[in-house]
Amino acid sequence: QVQLVESGGGSVQPGGSLRLSCAHSGHLYRTHVLSWYRQAPGKEREFVSGIGSDGTTTYADSVKGRFTISRDNVANRLYLQMNNLKFEDTAMYYCKCSMGLANYWGQGTQVTVSS
């Protein structure tokens, strides 16, 4: 059973930065597809960024140029560097690990952007 634990959320002012981390309880294989999602109050969960087994990265248009996803298969971690944060980035952020047909989710870490 895979467990994912996110950390690094917090409160920042617009224009600030945060680095989210997601710890994978087992061994993170290159074949695992990893991604970040977020859910704002009253809205559906949405895709933020993903990184494939070949290292290919994808981003939602709303975060392109501001967020950077990365993975460390030795440390079994997934990261999301978030720069130039905006009010609309406020949400609970979740990491997801896809292993074949199975998907695993963490419990989320809150990011709040406010002045």
C-alpha cells in the first residue's frame, strides 16, 4: 500500500514562493507517473502539473512559467516549486502517484495566498 504525505504549504503574500514536497512511503520507481492537483473551496479538483516516467513535464496553463515540478527517485519524493504566487493559487494541493491502473493520493497541504 502506497502512502503519500504532502508538506510545505502555508500562507504567503502575492508574489511569494513556496516549495511543496510529497513523500512516497515505498520505493519510487521511474515508471511511476507523479502529479500535483489542487482544489479550491467550492471548486472541483484540477490538474496542476505532472511528470512522467521519462521525465516529461506538463503544466496547467494557469501555472506555466511559475511552477516547476521535479522528482527524486532516490529520496522517494516529488516536489513543486511555486513562484510568483497569485490569489487564485489558494487551494489544497494534493500529490498523486499512478502505478499502472492504480492511483494513490495524499491528504493534501494547504496553500493560502493573501495580503
